[in-house]
Amino acid sequence: MAGAVGALLILGVPPGGVASAEAASPGRPAFDVRPAHEAIRRLVGPRYAGQVSLETMPGSEGRDTFRVSVRHRRPVIAGSSTPALLMGFNWYLKHVAKADISWTGDQLDLPPRLPLPAQPIERSSVVKHRFAGNDTEDGYSGPHRTFEDWERLIDVYALHGVNEMFMPVGTEAVYYETLKSFGYSADELRSWIPGAGYQPWWLLQNMSNFTSPISEAQIRARADLGRRIADRMRRLGITPVLPGYFGTVPTGFAARNPGAVTVPQGTWEGITRPDWLAPTNPVFTQVAQRFYEVQDRLLGLSTMYKMDLLHEGGKAGAIPVGQASAAVQDALERAHPGATWVILGWQSNPRPETVAAVDRSRMLVVDGLSDRALKVDRDTDWKGAPYAFGSIWNFGGNSTVGAPIKAWNERFWDWRARRASALDGIAIMPEASYNNPVAVEFLAELPWHDGPVDLHRWFDDYADARYGGVDPQARAAWRVLADTAYAIPPTGGRSSGHGGLFAAEPNLATTRPHRWAQAAFAYDPAAFARALPALLAVRGSLRRSDAYRYDLLEVARAAADDRSRTLLPQINAAYQARDLAAFSRLTDAWIGYIRALDDLAGTDRQHSVGPWLQRARQAAATPGEAPRLEYEARKLITSWGDRDTDLHDYAYREWSGVLRDYYAPRWERLFDGLKTELRTGAAAPGVDWYAMAEAWAKDPGGYRTRPVGDTYTEASRMLRRLTGDDYDLPLSLRPQGSLSASAGVAASVTNANYFAPMSGVTFGVSAPAGVEARPTGPEQGEIGPGATLERSWTLHRTGDLPDGTTQVTVQVTVGFEQAGRHVVRKATAVLPVAADGRVQLSDLPFSYSRNHDGIYPVARDTVTPATPVGDGKPIRLDGTAYSKGLGTNANADVRVELDRGCQRFTTVTGIDDAMNHSADGDVVVRVFGDGRLLHESGVLRSGLATSGAEAVRLDVDVTGVQQLRIQVDQYDANRWFDAVSFGVPTLACTSPPPAR
């Protein structure tokens, strides 16, 4: 029996677990298949669970393995561990039975007798670690979930082969009991420990003393719940990854514990952080010992403990990070010999000093940045420490669709193929669960393949199982999604979808749902739009499942969100034009979309705020505690923190109830004020958005907890609304060259209606006397849904221009029908006029150049790289496009040798319109001649600033200057929005320097 016990320990089953009779057979691993059978029974019901035989089998070449076969006309699932066994059953459901189980709904339209596989199926995992969980998951997914909620989540993860899960619930009780032994009273600790919804950031050492004191009853209840959760994980062969101790203590700890050394951590997002007890200090050893003793008793044992040393700006002070890291690992080793330290790969963590100092064989890095466009080599960076390829495709539980599945399919295998690769796991780490089920399916399944999969075939199989049969429209919809929302290219930013603007703090120029979200589309919204009519066309017999309804709702919601990103600029344009009638019509449409989204979301329980608030109230131990827990639950998804916190709307949810009663009234408040302004001329009053959030968070009004209406009906209505809406036709220009013998200008218009074509589009162009614009193609046409139509003209000098003309302005117009009336849009472009003695700075060689502190090169004749509009786009200042110029971003330095042959330098400069979405851009431009300051601008600001956002004209005397130097300097600590462009930067010279 010694060998069997060893197998039990390896698989994470505690000693005393019962091995099945099958497990005792020679050569088979000894574990009990009954827990897997219980999970299958919970997931598919006793009728079908009774038709499946389960048995153990040895792993292939030491790897977790499953086999699907037939015996006595019954499906037989064999596995080398409980998660492998359940993964085998999941593979059977998907590929044989055409069924689907996910955390957002199931499709289990199975025949009375389960179908049999045509031939045996055997798969092995190429990695040891299959991890799930995020430090923030408990807060954003539901801090007041019941055991039944957790049981379902664990079952679904086990069904997807997960064998390690982060489990933080009940850790507050561990700290509570531990720190009572070090001079703290119960009341002090209950004030220090945040409520359940905010505990993830407290465990990360980011906050403390934030919410109302947590009650003793809450602490006890969550400890009991945490033990049940951890035990259920253990029963299913999943290792509960528990929070370890790395030095978190209340401020003032050193004063109560003589000899202790602590490092104040300051604040995080304006909220007080706990102090850090130096792990190199003997007192740390005492606290850690006590912590693990209490944790073992309350939550049980584990072999994996998660600790994120100095997370997101943590300060080491005078404590050597390497020595501290070794001490943290030593404390864990004393408490749990051989245990693994799990650490998140995020920002600068794990720090190089940590990696160098610890026993890396007992560390696992769960990488949260594997799918970002970062120049990293994890094997080199982490010196061979084992790591898991991970993704965080959802932030804050936001209502977004998308994940970089295409990148996972490529990069995972590329990294594994490296020589001596330490990649030995996958990590499923969205900040909140219950979204994008296809992402869970793919990432969990990834290591059970032998290499990259054919994505279109994979998504076809997924569609067949997700809805229960082969349907051309379902497959077409999922191929669209595969090529758009689930092919998000890696960037330096988030790996998530882009979200809409209905939940944003109201502002006519906003381009993102909250400060930390991306401004640009993460994928092509026009291509994505084709998924909605395709899903609606799926045949009726496949539309009955929760899985179908969830997918349809999410795609319809995302399509409406994409419309918000084109509708808001229309609203802003109407306001800027002082067109009250158009402004009223468009803002009514905006509120109409929010209400329609509320109706759509209300058809599904998961998309309604009622159950979220109901769970908070039900978790209360007393009637007096219920309002406080509900307030915290409401606050987390609205204002999040204090007034000055940069996390407002970070956890926004497009849920029924929140849409109708919070987001819609916010926008109505803004629109009503601006309508009054347009009518009377009096400036609209400011709005205290934080106060509105607090008012909603404290509102005692109730919300329904059951769905109302039909998802298919509401999604169909949404499609009709989107198809028949009044869309603008944004016009953009790309001028090229200098006007000499010839130059050119191209115009492009994009049909923002992704569901219907736009016909009767006409173009026109006007140029000053002496310049002729000749079209290179037809000047009218039709634009398909979401398509772009381009027209161009060559510009020719046909006569003399007025004396002193150094540049010409060309105006392009586009006409189209909107809301029963003919609308004309105009745009202007500026091109320099070539002449002897006039030189464009962008045509000269630089003797020195540096842009964006060396990140990117200075751009010639385009905006600087890495702006939201994309690389290579034209320079635009105050709506005017320039054919020649320089694109920079603070801090930038451009030097040109003039050889003392020039007299004047002229240009138009400012923060490029590419940054009009932000008020954070602020720079100073300086011009030097041979080291002497010739000109200094005022502070130039980006589009949303209340002053200084207009471009300015520079006219600088450079007579006798050998070296012209232009500096772009950031004005504050943030340079990421300081994209400064120079339009037509011209030198007037008697002896021009040679062009490059």
C-alpha cells in the first residue's frame, strides 16, 4: 500500500483518500474514480452518468493521459488522474456526443443512449501544471458566492483538465487569528481587513482599512466556506493554491513588536497599503510560522502557495530583495517541506533579485503577459524557473468579447520548442470568471494537442458541440468570431476586447470605457458584425440551449457597443456644430441603445444585477449588515474606490438594472445640460459623477433576480436598430508631397453602418486659383457595410499663385443621405508650395534624433508611431491634415545642420488629433540655435483639455544658425499622450542644406 499512498500524494489527494478497486490493479495509478463520477453526475445528471464507465490508467511517458473507448457498448473513459479522467469525458462530450458544458451555460441535448466513439481516442498533456484563477477573481466574479456556485466552477474547471486552482477564500480568518498573537485586538483587525469584495487587493498588499469593518460572523463563514471549497478541489485531484505569507502586516506593527523591521508601502490608487514586515527579520519567522499553523488548521494542507512579493509598486526600502525572497521561501519550506511558491508574472515580478536568490525548482511563475507584444524571453528572464503560459483576457469583469486565441495557438508551441524551455504549464487567469467560454475551452485544451491546431476546423468543431449539431450559419458565425474577436493581435496593452462607451463616465470626446481600457478597436468591428445575423439564422432546433442564448446575447451586446464608438463622435460633431435638432435626435438614439441593452441583458440571469446584489444581502449575518454588503457590491462595479481613485468604472458591467438606472441617467444628465447650453448659450453645469455613483451604491431599491423576456427576440430587435440607424460618413484626408509640378490628396470614407450599404455617395474638391485638382477615378459610388471607399486627386499648378504663397489649402467634400436629408462633410488638407530657397525639415537628414525617449524613431510626414490611430497615419492638427511634417512624442530631440544658410523656420505645432481622446497630453516645444534658446511655446495640451489644446504657429529667426535643434519635453510625469506633430515645418534659406 506504500506505493498507492505515494501516488495519492503526488496527485494532490490527502492521505486517507480511498482508492478504487480498479486503481489497485498493477500498473495503474491509485486514485478513487468516484469523485469524477460524482462530478459527471452533477454536470449531466444521473441518467447519463450511469451510462459511462470510468477507470484509471497509467500516464504516457509520465504525462497526464486520458483514453476514450468502448466496452460492452458503453463509453469508457480512462485517466491517469481525476482531472485527466474528467478531461477525457469532456473530450467525449465535445467530439462524440456534440455537447458542451461551460461556465456560462450548457448544451446537453443528448439522445436517450449516449453515442459511442467510432475509434479509441487517447491524449496526453504536454505540461504538468494546468492552473486556473486570478488574485482578483473572487472579488470580480462574486465575493459572496455560495458553495454551490463554487462547486459548479470547480466541476467545470476539472472537466477542462485543470489540476491547480487559486483558493483565497477564508484567508482573512488566517490573518485575523494570526495577528491576534502579535498585539492586535479583534476590532483593530476587523477594521484593517476589507470586506470580501475588496480582499483580493488586500491579499496582494495593495490596500487595507478601506471598507467598513468586516464582521466576526463574515470571517467565520468565509473560513468555513474556504475549507469546503479547498476540500472539494482536493477531492477532484485539484491542488488548492493557497495564499502564502510574505510579510503583510498592519501599519504600526513594529511599534507593537519590539525588534520587528517594517517597510511602509505608502498608497495604491490613493488607498493605504499594509506595511511589509522584512522577511530577513526574526519576527517574520515567528509570524510566518503562526500563519501556516493557523492556515493548516482552518483551510487544510497544500503543496502550492501563492505570493506576489512587492506587487504593483511595492517598496523594498533598505531590505535586500534577494535575501527577503530567500527568507520567504525558507519560511514556506519549514512549514511545508517541498512546497512550490507560485508567483504571478506581471510587470516587474518576479524581480531578478528574487529569481536569482530562490530555489527555482520550487517556484512556478504563472505568466499573465504571455500573449502581450513584449520583448521578453521567459526562459532567460526567469533563469529556467518553471512557468505557465497564461492569459488575462478579461479585466474587472468588464463586458467585453474577445481573447488572443490565434496568438496562443502560435506562441505556446513556439515557446515550448525553445532549447531547454522551462514552459511547463498553462494558466487561465481572467480577472473575472463567467465570460468568453471559448477562451477557457481553447486554453484548457491547448496542452492536450501535439502542436498548433487548424483554427477554422477547431472553431467548426466548437460550434457543432456548442449548439448540438452541424449548422452552416453557426459555423459561419464562429469563423467570423475566430477571425476577429478571438484573433486579437498581441500588443503592449491588454489582451481583451475593447468594450463600448455606454458605461464610460460621460464625456462627448471619450474613447474608452474607463482610464485603463484601450481606446482603439481591438479587432475589426465591421467584420465582427457579420456574426450577429449569422447567429440569428441558426436553425431553430439548435437555439434552445443556454449556451446559444448566452452567445447570441454577447454578440448582440458587443455589436451595440461597437455602435457606441461611432455614434458618440456623431453626437460630438452635432454639438460642435451647435445643431440642436441633430444633437437631440442622436442623443435620444444613444439613450435608446442603453435601454435596448437593458432589455437584452434582462433576458439572462447572468447579465442582471439582481442576483449580484441578492448574494451580497444573503451573505449578511444580521439585517443590519445586509445594506453594508450590498453597498460594497454596488460600489465595486461603479466608483470602485474613493473620489480620487483612478479606478472609477474599472469593473463596469453592462447588466440589466445598472444600464437602466445608472449608466442611462448619467448620460441623460450630460445631454440635458448640453441641450440647455445649445438653446440658451449658458455653459452646461459640471456634474459630480462620483456623487452619482455613491447615490446609486446607497440606493436601497431592489432588482429582479429572474430573467424577463426572450433573448432571441431582443437580439433581433437590436439587429434591426443597428441596421436602420442614422450613420455618419467620417471623412479623412491623406495629402502627399509638395506642390511643384504635381502633388496629390486622397480621401477615404468609411460606412460606419456594419449591417447595410450606403449609396449615393458623392465627392467634391476645391483648390485655390492656380491649382487644379484632377480626379483619378469616379467621384461617386456605393459603400458596402463597414467598407471604406477611397478617392484621390492629383494637384497641378496651372497658373501663378499670389506672391508670398508658401502653402495651399485644399478642401474635400463628401455628400450622402442621412435621416432623409442630404448631408455634406468637409475636410481640409495643407500642402507646401515648392520653391527655390524653401526646404521641408522632413526632407533633410538629422544629425541627431531621439523620439519617445528612444522607444520609436522620429516619423517623417506621418504622426508618431504607437498612437491610437495607428502607425503611418497623416499628421492632423485641429482637423487639418498636413502632407509634410514631423511626428514626435515627448521626450524628443531633433537636430539638423543648416550651415548658416537659412533665415526663418516656420511650422504649425501641437498635440496631434490622434490624442483628442485624452486630456493627459501636455508638452513644451523649444527651438534652439547653436545651443541658444530661440523660442519656447506655452504648454500645449491634448484635445480634451479645457485650454491650450489648439495648435500654434511658430515663426523663428534662424539667421546664422549652424545647428537647429527642436526639443519636445513632457510637462508632467506622464508622457504617453504627448504626441506632438509639426505641420509643414519649413526653412527659408538663401543656401539650403542638401536633402537626404
